[in-house]
Amino acid sequence: MLITAHTIAGGTIGRMVEAPSPAFLLALISHFILDLIPHYDTTDNQKLTARQVGLVIADFALVIFLLIFWVRPRWEIGNPVLWGIAGANLPDLLDNLPAVGDAFRRTAFGRAFHRFHQGTHTGWRQPGPVLGLAIQYLLVFCLLLLFY
């Protein structure tokens, strides 16, 4: 899933749970559940490409827009919405950021984590960009409705 889907799912979990630690943990678990849903990722065989960078920048801009104009979380350290967002995005931050992911996967835990994380993306053929992104943004829309 893209940043938007994980961020809105984590924020929604935080809003519903209303406590930082459970929000973080449940959102972390939600990351792997969401990755089981067929979706479009621009992994490009684990290589950093212009298409991948462009989609990530556009998706990140959408997240910023939704956070500022729709979700509007309180920017406080104990806000469960922010802890949910952090938990939901942590797996991709550890595993997919080029410099961080490479170093992380050099550790035994990182290699095991990567195998598990990648395993949540198997068992289905990745849909094309139109259907794959539509699935994610339909999910985001439903989660935003649930958030309020």
C-alpha cells in the first residue's frame, strides 16, 4: 500500500483507540493486514526509479494535504492519532527507504522482518496502476468516513 492508505488507517485506529501505545501497536499490525489486499506498488524490482520517486512524492503530498485540511490532528506527543500514523508507516520506513532499508536488512532481525513483510505481498498478482490505486483510494475514502 502507499503512504496515504497506511497513514489514514493508522490515524483512524488512533482516533478509535484513544491511547498512544495500543494505537501504535494496532496500527503496526494493520500495516501487514492492509498489505495482504491486492494493490499497486511501484517497487520496480527494488530499484529506485523516476516512476517510483514520482509516485511517492505525489502520494506524500496527498498525505500532507489530508493531514492539514481533513484530519487536522493535534500535534502533541501523546496524540494517539499520530502514534497510529507512526505505527502504520514504520514497516515501510524500516524496509523500503533506500539507505535505511539496506542497513536494516543487513541485520538478522531486518532480514527476517523483510521476508515477513514481503510475504504479505505474495499470493496475489499486483493489479495494474488504475485498479491498484483505485483499490487504495477507495479504502482511504472509507477510512476517512470512519475517522469522522
